[in-house]
Amino acid sequence: MSFQVYLEQIQSVLNDTLSSGSASLIEFQAERRSTTAGFLAGVLQFEDGAQLHFREYVDTSQARPRLMYAYHFQDAAKQLIFRYDNAAHRPTLSQPEHKHTTQGVHLTTPPTLREVLDEIGV
């Protein structure tokens, strides 16, 4: 799969969310780095003022194409609700994929953007 095809899949997920009327896209950028690699980032704002900040660096030639990701969901007061990411963590975790909540840090499988939106309820 090419980065362009991956990007079109993400745009389809975003279009589905926007067409539901429960969110608006405040920012979105996509930067192709090669035919298989690129960066995308954006911010969705929900009716209640909550926001989802998301970013991914992908290389679709890899078995696990999302080399870097973060999905940061915050309320209207900019307080963390949850954040999924695979950034290096201090203290070191037994795996890079984890979720931050108000209760702490938990190991998890890496979600897709669609799965994060499902968790939010849109």
C-alpha cells in the first residue's frame, strides 16, 4: 500500500466523523515523504469543546506501518481525558505502546484513529 492510499483511508474516517455533525476539523496536514512514508496530523473539535489532537508517522512498507503515533483527547478545559502513544517513556515501559489516563499509564495495543473515535463515542 502507498502512503497516498493510507492517507485516503484516514481522510475517509475523518469525513465519516465530520458528516455525523458531532465534530469539526480545526487543523489537518499531511506531508508525503516518499511513496510509502509520510506524516499526518490534525485536531478535531467536538460539540462540547473537547478536542482530539492526533499525529502519525507511517511507512506502509513496514509490517507495523505506524512508526510514531499519538492520539491526545482533552476536555474543553484542556484537561487530559486520555492519550495513546508509542513515545519513549520514563520510567521505561516493557513495550512502547501505552495509554495515559487520569489514573496513570497502562500498556495497550496500538489503536487506529477509528478505534479512538469509537472510544470517544463518535
